[in-house]
Amino acid sequence: MFIPVQVEPDVGELAAGYSLPYLNGGSPQIDFVRGLIEKIDSEKKELKIADTGHWIPFHRVMAFSFGGIELANTEYDDQKRWNEDKRIIDQLLRRR
């Protein structure tokens, strides 16, 4: 028997994912960040990983831990992330 369980990341757990693109010295940069979750927004759509300074949308988080067990994020969408990155980088480069 399969019982689906809704699991969400929580403050103090680990998370790994990709930041939104930003310019660093005029060049586009995307960071892969991994660390403890410091904050989660009230709508639970973004989280902040300690010591990174980046808020990361939940659909860009590849994995997170729950009670010490690492789980893949079922909402992670690699194709959506690539399309989003391309759109944001194009906008950033136009503003320069």
C-alpha cells in the first residue's frame, strides 16, 4: 500500500539548489548553494540558505532534508529553471 506524504522544508534543515541569476562584474552568475535553511517566506515559495544571501524559489531547490533524510524536491523543474535563467540573464544584460 502506498501512502503519499506531503513533506516541506523547514528552518534548520539542509537544502541544495540554484540561485537566481545575477551580474557579477558584468558577467551573469548562477550559484549552486547548499546549506542550512535560515528563513522561509510566509507563502512557502522561497527559502534563504544561511551564509549565501540569496532567496531561492522553491522550484529551484533540487533537494532538502527532512529529519536528517535527504529528499529530492518533487517541485524542482530543470527545464523551467533553464528557461527562467535565460529570460533573467537576457534582461540583466539589456540593462547594462
